Amino acid sequence: MHEGLQGIDANLLLPLHALLQERNLTRAGDRLTMSPSAISGALIRLRKHFGDELLVRTGRAFTLTPLGERLRPVVAEAIEAAETLLGSPRSFDPAASAKRFTLSMSEYAMTVLSQPLTRLLSEQGPGCSVAFDSIPMTRQQYERQLVRRDLVIVPLHFALPGRTQPLFTDELACVVARRNPRLRNGTLTARDLQEMPHAVAEFIPAGSPPLPVEAELLRNGIHRTILVQVTSSLSLLYAVAGTSMCGFVPKRLAQRCLTMLDLVIAGTPLRPVPITEAAHWHPRRDDDPACVWLRRLLHEVAVEIESAD
């Protein structure tokens, strides 16, 4: 893949990046303050270099060719490396910027952060935008994502690499179907937790420390039987609904879905299992003015969330 970038005119890297990101000639030109004829000329030269259309019209929009899709993350990484080598701008004006921030997080973190974050972003950086995607499933993928994203938001207790900034706390709640026959006065016993099937969410890179709830179950002598495994806490709630299973999910997320899915939070003999969601970033972004501003914005969001409890 990298050999495709060898021999390319360095002046074409920024237009290539803008075209692959925006998938639109007008927006790519606006992003670089290039005239329509200049951005079209750059695309012609790029097509000749790669022997590929890169962008093809589909109806009223453009889509990337398979090569364009493969080039997109490689070019983004090359641009980031160049910015790191040559130095980032020493200032960032959110009110005048059109930067698109990239964040990876779980669906659970999305339910807590996306609304207040996008509201503050529109107020303080009206020309900025944010692209969300999911947390990768292997540690190698996570480490690559950490390089390519402005922030990755995962729980602190997984001890993943990168600089960290705690955002908000929560605790895990045990959810079951409202009519689960094992419920007695809204509670489950240790025997119930031992005998009933469990649904679990595994969405943190492989090789991370054990889940905190697993340690608490074992402390009580409970070895759970896993019937269903899903890749997000939100999916787990749907998996448990209407079944004999139980599952542990962050309480904030559970409370949003109880009525819709006819679930309840069950009392258990377990001690509270706290979790802390935190922002992680690559050390090379420590002093990047835009990323520093984004972390400050997230701090405001975190204060707002914790104050509402």
C-alpha cells in the first residue's frame, strides 16, 4: 500500500487527503481554499499517478473506489506523521476552524457523551464536526486506532496505552426481564447468579485485564454460565430482554432502556462495581492545540454529567 504513495508529488498529498475524506470536489476545495479548477486538476493528476479513478460519481454523490478506500487511512496517517514532524500550529481558534475531530468509543459512551459534546461543539466551534466510530477488538487494532484518532474513550480499568483523562463514573447494574421467575422482591440471590444463564458484552481489546464484575462474582464464589456473548452493552440489553438470562451493564445505559425493553435492575449480594470512562490519546497529541481544546471541551461535558447526578 505504501508503495502507491512513493513518487507522488508532495503538493498532491493534501488534496488527496481532502478528496478521500470529503468525497466531494467542492468540499475538498473549500477545505483547502483551492479553486474548483485547481482541485479538479489535482484529481486528474492523482488519477494518472494511481491509474485509478479514486472518486466515481454515483447519482448526485461521489463514492470512493476500492483503492480509494484502502488509501484513505494510509494517507491520513501520512498527513498526521508530517504534521508531527513539521510541527502543529501553535494556536487553534475553534470559532474559525472547520476541523473534523475523530473519536472512537463504545455505544454506551455514545449514549452519555454524544448529546452534550455535540451541543458544546456547535456552540464553541460551530464550523467543527466530529466523526464517531467503534472501539477495535484487538490490542494491535487499538494501538493503531490510538495513533489515528484524536481520542479513544474506554474504561480506565483496562489499563490500555496512551495518555488518559478521566471523564465520568458509573457502576454496573444487573438487568433481567421484568417477569423473570427468579426475581424475589426485585432481587437475585448468589445462587440465582450461579445457576441462571448470563449474557456478557466483550468489546474491549483482547488481552486486557479481567472484567471488574468477573472479579466480584468470583469473590462471592459465583462461576457464571455464559449463554450469549455480544460486542456492546446496548446489544446485551436487547439480548437479555424477554429471556431467563441476566447481564451486567452500566447503570446509566440500563436506566435509559428499562421501560422500552421491559427490563428491571435487580438487587444482588454483590458489592457495587464502579467504572470510570476515560479519554485516551497518543502522546504526540499532548501539545496539539486542537486536541488540547477538545479535551477541555470534554472536561466541561464531564463536569456537566457528574453535576447532573
